[in-house]
Amino acid sequence: MKALTIVPLTKDSTELVEFPEPQEAEGSVLVETIAVGVCGTDIEIISGAYGWAPPGEDRLVLGHESLGRVLSCPEGSGLASGDLVVGIVRTPDPVPCYSCGRGEWDMCRNGQYTEHGIKELHGFCRERYRANPDRLVKVDPTLGILGVLLEPATILAKAWDHVERIGNRVTWEPKTAVITGAGPVGLLGALMGVQRGYQVHVIDQVTSGIKPDLVAEVGATYHTGAIHEAIEEPDVVIECTGVPSLVFDAMEHVGPGGVVCLTGVSSGGRSISVDAGELNRYMVLENEAVVGSVNANATHYEMGAKALAAAEKDWLAKLITRRVPLARWEEAIRRQPDDVKVVIEIGSI
Ligand code: BGC
């Protein structure tokens, strides 16, 4: 079968290769892949900046945002042939640490977790894969291809969940939220903010194209520029770009008792000048919280699935701006100005 692979930390190593069928040892459920989403992490891996191959192997199969169909599964697995499923990206560490031991693998303490298509586990950008039932999430069949948005939705479901838990450490009546970045992650974050009753402001750079419309259609307000120009003292900022200046803009301008959640994994090596004393003073005097958030556990997959189920399907469909067949993968990883979510089609829905 075909699989899209890279040699980790090696630029220009992406190749569609002939790859062995999945082994029984990989899991009791055989899944045919329908589609794989391309995200910023994939682009970083492809650029040679991130990623780990499975131990003893040179190449890593790409793809951690997926949608597949069950081909076969054991009796009593809770799954049936034909079910649409999404593979859970992260597998708990083998020790396990106390977080992984309790199903909170997104909070892994020892860094020995593995991630499909990212860290030491082959990804889903191949025609078939195997997994155990507890590593698969069943998707509402009416979502169809939109099920491929579940994994990015889980990232935002976790971010919102943690933001609200932290905010609710005291009496908290949040009304306004800023989301930085109108890519798929930011747009899904905006959707969930609106669903939670916030007045949501989304900040991005572009002034034309589909993004401002998508923001308006979900019920949020689109801005370019700095956070305080969009709204004074928001209760929540969810930073989805990883751009250092925006990270500090968020910390400087979130409102009293507010929560800033950082979800963008930025690459190092970029310095900016910050008045650290002033920032510290503001954060202390305003009881501000800043939290980083990565990955997602099973509860976030449930939350993400609910958010997608409650969203307008027409709006979700517009997030998928290009569908590219596996054989033409090069087009999928070449960014185009109007891209929101690009998916690689591997099987048919
Ligand atoms: C994925 C997460 C993963 C993170 C870090 C993100 O793109 O969505 O599941 O934990 O990258 O590897």
C-alpha cells in the first residue's frame, strides 16, 4: 500500500512510498483511511524541524489528523465494520506516569508518550492502519468528510476546557474572548467560544479572502492589528499562532482575572524585546493566568465531537478549502493564500 513518509529532521525527504500492510501487533481493528488533514505541525515536520521515526526505522509515516472507516474489528470492541473513526494522536507513555496512568496522556509528565505521525508512531497518511479500539473514536456518520476536523477540534476543546476551569477558580463572569489566528485552529476556537456564549473577536493579518467571512458567519468579529485595538481587556485570549509578539500582546492586554491560553507551538530562535518587570507587575496585580495547552485526551475528543455536531455543517464544510488526492500530495503541502484546511484524500467517503 502507499504511504506518505519523511525522514525526520531532514528537509526535502517527503516521499510517497510502498509501505507494508499494518501488522496485527499494531491493534485489533483494521481501518482504511479516508482522509488526512494537513496542519502546521506537518509542515514543520516536512521542513525538517520536528518529528521522530519509530525506533529502529528511518522513515515516519506522516498524518495525525485523520478520518477512516473500520474494515474489521473484534466482537465486543464497541465498533462495527463501516464505522467512521478518528485515530487518537497520542499514546500514553509505557511507565506510565500518573497522568498517562489515568487517561490524561495529554498531560504526560515524563515525555515518553508517542504520537502518530509526529513522535515514534507511524501516522495515518497511508491506505490502511491498525489500532486498538481504545485508540479510536467513533464519528457521527452524518459528518462525513467533516469528521477529519475532529482532531484539530480536540485541541481547542482542551484549550477552552482548561481556560474555564482556571477562570472558575474564583467567581468569574467572562463575556469576551480574543482568538489570535483565523486558521483552522483559530476558527474552531471561535466556534467553541460562540457556542459557550462569549462575544468572540478573531485577529488575523489578512484583509481579503475567505477568513473574514468565516469569522463573521460563525458569529464572531474579525480584526487585523493588535489585541487592544480589537477589544479592551478581554476575559480570555486563546493564542493560536505561536507568533511571539502576539503571545506577549495577549499577556499584556488580557483583562483582570483573565486567562491566556497558548496553543501555538513556535520554533525557537526569534527574540523580541519585552519589559519583563512591567509585564510581571501587570500579571500579578491583575491576577492573570497564562497556560500552555497541547494535545487532547478522550474527554476532549468527546467535547470536540459535540462542538462539531452542534455547528452549522455548511460552515464546517467551508473550512476544508482543498481536497487533494494522495498521488498529488505535493500540491497539498504547498500552501496557497486562501487555504484554511487542506486534506489529502486517500479513500472515498
Ligand atoms: C497535534 C497534537 C500534538 C502536537 C505536538 C499538534 O499538531 O495536533 O496532537 O500533541 O502537535 O506534537
